[in-house]
Amino acid sequence: MAIIKVTRKDVMASSLVSPDWYLVVVKSVITSPAAKDQSTNYVVSFQFVQEEYKDYFIKKQYLNEKGIFGTGLNLLVACGLPKEVLDKIRAKEMEDVAINTDDMEGKVIKAKISNTTWEGKVSNEAVDFLPAE
């Protein structure tokens, strides 16, 4: 017979917060191949900063090397990419910028959390980002 241990962290992981802006910390940024074409995904994990929500799960954010836009750009700016760099790229004054994902880890930023449903499961998902200021 096997014994399954259920912890508070296990129980709280499926809890939902009210949709709002929260401080989160970037816990990790890892790379993994995309399932369909083997391009590179950058998988970003977050954790709530507020003690009462620390064990709540936040859905991971996926950025893909083939195109980083919208929310992905907002995440990079929140993590320290100067908005002026994006303006220079838009104005064709720069071609691109290289970002070291290690520099994102540990950054405290603001995340707009929504309760989203995927395959019948509701979870906390970061749908936008701002610098923590």
C-alpha cells in the first residue's frame, strides 16, 4: 500500500486570487523545444510576492523565438528592457536586442492576474506585465 501525503502547498496551488494586479517574482526562465516545430520556447515561472499567496499557482508564460510580441514584450520591459530600445527597433534605428534570461530571474514585477480556463481547469494566469517601479 502506498501513502499519499497532501500538503498545504498542494491544496493552495489550486486556489484562485481575485483578478487584479499583483507583485510577482520571476522564479525561473528555462528553454524547451516547441512541440510542433522544435523552435525554442522560453518558459517563465512566477511566484506571488505576497506571503498569503506564495503557494498559489500561476500558469507559466511561454515566449517563442519565432516571435515575441504583445504581452511578451511587456514582460521583457517589466524585467528591465528599456522601452526606448523597442522604440529604436520600431524606428529602424536598431535591428534587434539580445536579452540574457538569467537577468530576468529574481526580478519583482507587477502582473495582471486573471482566472482563465483551459481544458476545463481554471487557473491564475498573468495576462499583462508592468515594472514594479
